[in-house]
Amino acid sequence: MPEGPVSGPTTLQVLRSLETGPRGLTEDEAAARLARHGPNVPPTRRGVSWPRRFVRGLRDPFTAVLFCLGLVSAGTAAWGTASVITVLVAVSCALRATGEHRADRAMTALRGLVPTTATVLRRPTPDERAMPDERAMPDERAMPDERVIPDERAIPAPRELPAEELVPGDIIRLAAGDVIPADVRVLTATALFVNEAPLTGESSPTGKDPWTPSGAVGGPAEPRPAPHLCFQGSNVTAGSGTAVVTATGRHTRFATTYTAPEAVFGGGRGRRRRRGWAQGRGQGLRPRAFDRSVHGISWILVRFMLLTPPLVLVADAALRGRGLDTLPFAVAVAVGLTPEMLPVVVTACLARGAARLARSHGVIVRRLPALHDLGAMDVLCVDKTGTLTQDRPAVDRSLDTAGRDAPEALHWAAVNAWWTLQLADPPTPDALDEAILTAPESPDGPAPSYCYDDYDGIAALPFDPVRRLATAVVARPGAPLGVHTLVVKGAVGNVLELCALPDEERARLQALASHHAAEGLRVLAVATADRPARSRRDAPRPAWSPADVRGLDFTGFVTFRDAPDPAAGPALRALADRGVTVKILTGDHPVTAARVCRDLGVGPPLAPDAIRTAADIDALPPTDTAALAELAHRTTVFAGCTPEHKARVVAALRAHGHTTGFLGDGVNDLPALHAADVGLAPHGAVPVAREAADVVLPQHTTTTPSAAGNASDVSSDDSSGASVGGLATIDHAVAAGRSSGTNIAMYLRVTLSSNLGNVIAMLTAGLLLPFLPMLPAQVLVQNLCFDAAQLAFAHERPDPTALRRPVTLRPRAFLRLITGFGVLNAVADLATFAVLALAAPGPTGTEDESLFHAGWFTENLLTQALAMLLLRGTAYATTAPRRKMTPVARAAMVLAAAGILLPLSPLGPPLGMTPLPPLYYALLTLVLTLYAATLTTVVQLRNKASVARGSGGSGRGGPR
């Protein structure tokens, strides 16, 4: 091997610095180091107790507004109102704390399902500790005087230990299927390949070898680890080896990435921002979709509430000469504008949707507002490796020398894979071998395993990472006596060099392989050759060497593609049907990413400018988010991305009005998970990615046939049915988010417009009447009846057609909507004054205060019941049979009955109300009929305008 300049410490130097050797530590040494360094566990967020979550609920803007109203009510001695508000605040905080606490318990149980162990070499006796110069590796490239034969008296004993008991200096054994339990440095390797996709996003396994003087050393800030280093979180896909543990626990690269991703990936920011990454919420990031909507609507309510009491006091003082005795009424009007049940209904809608997802589909919603953000999401960015694909290759085609489909190449490749595994010592399974052995020889044929018994394995030369090929020697059925067959598969260039081919033919075959590689496929070459059988007199199995592998007959190619997740294609198409644009952010090559899109059937064929690389992102200034957002709009695939690139794209889309989600499973996805409005992680993600995500998808879930066919049916509690992949549940999660968001939007639409109409009517009546239009106790009872009926929205099931677009809560749109419908509601209230003037005794109809209060109380509840039914629009055209009443319809009927019966009941006189004359009910029926007709017309016109906007291709909309 050519010599080169030493670019890092040698293996001997590393072993000396760790005070260890290739035979490992003693138990006493390991115990002392465990006490000094602590257990080898990844960092996790400190659990938040239920009481602390309860107190945090008071910071919710809706809850804070209501709590302030309670304090004002208590300051004005309105103890009934203050008590009711206090109870509602407590209920809202308890619901939210319980839902998030339940999600945390589910995450804790999920972490306990995957215990990790490691095979560790430990010396049994503490008194046989070798001197540092005795610890050199036998094959270490050191000076002769540094080489010493290890002490044979201290034979290490391999044992299986929990990964948390590993300490720096431990020697571990690695084999196919092992998860790398800590940061390690490779000491010995036999065809060792490691999947580092959770760290780098690269789907192809990386070959690992011991350090050599010409090897490069990769620091922790490099996106591509060095070939002699393995990091916690990756896993061995093939081969075997030994390694020394260099870092554990919070000192691993895995832990460093979790606590400060920007320090690892080059995003250097301040301490405040780093703390935000570790907490799962970037302090400097734009507020998430739910927070933006809630804050906007809350400020609208605050402005109205601050404006209403002074207006009432000034108007009554100027026109009626009243003083501070109207202060309780002014406060009651402000309370009447604010829906007291708002925090309860919002939390109940989100908690109910999250509970349905967990029960029916196994989805864990770790942050309740994330369910709303899922419903509002219009762009989903996904990592390719581990989310859209299965982290393993699959056979694509078997080709002959002319590039035509032919089974011979796959057949001989399977023979090679089978016997190299059977005869190798130790066997070193490879992902490509597994794909070959499980692939059918024809699209509808069986796997090729049926032919293995027909061959007699003679010898095997396992895969050599230098020669890049593997060889099996077999006796094939029907071969002449004394003839053995060499079966070789490996890298195209290496196999072609060993074939007896003219230069022109070799160049043609190389070009054919390059053509398929350019389409995003991995290509293996297969060749065979007959050789005279060797005698077995000297050994049970004759010795074959690499020198015997030459003069081969080329057979053909086997091409491989990344095996897509079976649920990925349908899930992505379902998201596209729901108006969610999918963008792929991957560290892989652009050609590989484009191939995955084609295999999954993601949209129409990609245009050349729909695939961009990290270089295109780097060409834009970091501060020019508008240019990056415009580039992202035109791009479907960003390839060759580092974690910082992914986070930049997600942040740019959010900054320009998109509600953006990100689906990722690796450490390299952490910055993007934090930058998104809602972060999603599959069940198989690394633990740190699951901790950072707002929503965790299941590995497998069961759905009912109806739920499988209709993702909007998120309320099904039946857990029987077919099993589907976790990625398929994204559609169910989006549908659940839109269902909850639609219910919240409809509640706000109905409640705020009705309340605003009542406030306008009360202010007008207060200026026209010689008495208060409604007593504070009557305002409180009316609000309680109406708000209690609004709880039905948390149980309503929207029509599937209402879930086809993102559901956003836009404060300005809400302000326009509630103003228009509020004025219409106020007109109906004022028309009731004329009805009372005609129906009530006396010259003006206002002489009897209790009669006036009863009439207006009844009319208010009846119009609010109509608003519950009519303002919902087409979003609740239920698919249930008409004979079955929906929860909202039942609640509206109960509300209407309360409005009619309460003045007639024994509770009427204590509340200041008397029975109404029959003429009033007849005239009120006419007013309500006109109100319902007008309201229906306005709703229909608005729905048509909304549909016209939605058909314009914006992809955004939904109830506002």
C-alpha cells in the first residue's frame, strides 16, 4: 500500500490515550470508568410533570384572555361570572395537560421497546493489566521495537452487556445486524459495511477498515465520517470486525448533534438558539401555524373587549345619566363577546383527535397544537432514506450482454450469494446478497432458492472490499466429471477486467452499465468459468485463491434500486389529492432521488429543473429567503443536502406563508424537524429524532376496511382490519388534523359572529331603553347555555369533501366573517324589539322589563341555535343517514328548547323573566324565518366563492 502523510493519531496512539488494549478492560477498570463517565445513554428531554403542564396551559392566549376576564369579573364583584370562568380555565388546562402527558408516557414506552446490547471483551482478573507497550496490535503499522506479542495469560472473555454499560476503552465485536452502540474506532474488519443513513442521509452502506497511514481522519464536523470511524446510531449491514469505544453518552457525535445541531453542521448561532434546538423548539424561528392563528384571533378579542366597556359606560352616562352602576353590565357585555368555552372546545377538539389517532392508527401526537398544524399543512418535506425507502436494495432487472431481460445473470448471482454465505467463515451477509436471494427469477416466478440443493459448494472467496468482488466455486448439475464452475459477482469494472473480452466489447459493456447507473440503479456484473476439479486428498476443501479468478465468461448484469416503502406511493398520492405538495430533501445523488420518485409514482415525470442540488441552495445568500422560497416552489427534489440545507429550505417555505411539515428519521434531520411547523418521525427513527418530532408514526397499524378506504373516518374505534405501513398513517393524521381544525373553525365562526351580534344589539338597546336590556345574570346564563351547546363541535364529523384542502385559521378572514354575520345577527335582534312592541302590553311595549328580558333571552338562544346549524355551511353535510341526528343538531335542539322553556320554568322569575304572550311566538317565528332565509343565502354565496378560490389551484383554503 502506498505510504502517505499521517493525518491523525495511529491506532496505537488511540489505544494508549484510552489506557486500553485489543484485549479490553478488566471489570474493575470498566466499573471505575462507568462511575467517571456515566452510563452510555443518549440525551433525552427531562420529563415534564402533569402539574407543570397544567400551569403552562395558562400561557395559551385563549386561556390567558379568559383568565383576565375572570379577574376583571372578580374585581367588579361579579362572583358568579368569575367562578364559572375559573372552572372553565381549569378544565381547559387539565385537558391539555392530560393529553400531552399521555403522549409522553407513550413515548417512554416506545423507547423501552428497543433495548440495545453489545458484545464486549472483558478480562476477568484485575491484576493482569498489560503495560502500554504490550497493547500494540499484532498487525499495527509501527516500528519493530513497538511490536510485542500480547500476554496470553489474560484471555478476554466476550460477553453480551447492555449498551448503557459501555465505557471508553471497551473493545467490542461487530457483526451484521448490530447497532453501533457508541462512537468507536475500527481495529479489525472483514468486509465490514455500515449504514450511516441516520447520520448522513446516504442510503448506500459505507465500507469500514482499520486506520492506515494514508487514511483520512474525519472530525466530528465533517458530514462524511472517515472509513475507520463508526458513530452511535448507525448499524452494521455486512461483515464483522472489532472496535474500541472512544466516546459514550453525552460525548458522542449523536448526543452533540441532539444538543446543538448548528454547532455540528455549521449553523453557528447564539446560546439562546442552541437551547431552543435542544428543547425541540427554535427560539429564533417564526411562530408555528397554530400559535400564529391563536395569537391573531386572541388579539382581535382583546381589542373588542377593551373597547366595549368604555363605550357602554360613556354612552349610558351621556344619554341616560347613568354612572358606575352600569359597570357590571359593561363587564357582562365584554364577557358576552368572549366565548368562555373557547379554550375548552379548542383543547377538546385537539385532544379528541389525538386520542382517535392513537387508538385507531397508533399515531402519537406529542404536542396537541401539532394536530392543528397537520390540518393546515400545505407543504410536506420528506427525507428519502428510511422514510420513502426501506434502507435496503431490491433487484430491479436481470440483463444479458445485450441489455435484454434474461434470468441467467440473477440465477448465477443467487448461486454465488448462497454458497459464499454457506462456505464463508464467518459468514458475512450483505444487503445485495439478501436482495438477490429473495428476488424471483421472473416477475411471477418463485425465489431462486429451489435450485441451491442441485449444486455442490466447493469453496468460497468472500467479498473483498479491495478487489470488490466475491467468488463461489461449485459443482453444477450436468457438468462433465471433474469440472468445477467459478461464479463471480462484483463491481462492473473489476469483473470486466477479469473476463476474456476484446477491448471494444469491454468498453461497450461498461457503457451499458453506466447507462443503467445514470438512471439511479446500482449495477453488479456476473461472470462464470469452468475449471478442472482439484483433488481433496490434502484438505477437505481444496484451496482456491484470487489468482484463480481470471479468463471469465461474462454472463450479464443484475441491477438494483432502493426498495421503496410499499405505503409511500399511495400515501404521497393521497397527500397530493388533499392539496399537500410533497418535496424530497435528501443527501443522495440526484439521479438516485429521481429514480425513487419514478418508482413511487410521485406526480408526473419530473422536469429537469424540478431536481436541484445543494449547490443551487449555496448559490443563494443565506438572508435571501424569498429567492430560496421561489426556488423551492419550482423544485420537487433537493439532492445532496446537508442538514443545514434541509433546514434552510423548510424555514424559507415557512417564512413565505406555507404551513410546512418535515418527515425525517435520522440525526441529520434534526435541524429540519425543529425548523418545520410540525415535525414527523417514523417508528423506526433514531430515538433522538422521535424525541424532536411532534408526531410519531407507527411501524405498523391496523385499520378497519372503511378507514383504510377513507382516511377521513378517523373516529373509527375498531382495531381489526388489514395491517399497513406507518407512512400510510400520514394521510389519516392529516385528515384528523383537518377534522379538528374544521371543528375549531366552525366553532369560532358560529360563536364569535353570534356574540358580536348580541353585543351590537345590547349596545344599541342600552341607548334606546330606559333600563338595562339584559341583566348580568341573564347574560351569564345565556352564555353558559350557548357555550355548553358548542361542545358538540368536538364530536362532529365533517364531510370528507371538507377535508380536501388545508384548514387554516386566518385572523383577518375571521374578522371580516364575524363582522358580516354579526351585523346580520344584530339586525335580527333589533327586529325582536319591534315584535316586543307589538306583542307586549303598554303603549311602547317596554314598560315591563321582565317581559322584555324574557323575549330577548328567548330570541337570542333561538337565533344562536339557527346559527349553529346554518353557519356550518357544507363542511358538515354528513354522510350519515338523514334519520340520524348529528351531535351539533342535537345540541341546537336542546339550546332552542332551553330558550323557549327557561322563561316558563320556575327558574324564570329568579332570573328576572316572565312568560311571554302567544302573539310574541307567532311574530318571532316570522322574524326567525326571514333570518334563516337570509343567512342561508349568504352562506351559499360564500361557499360558492370559496369553491371558486379553491379551484384556482392555490392549494390553500378551508374553513376560515
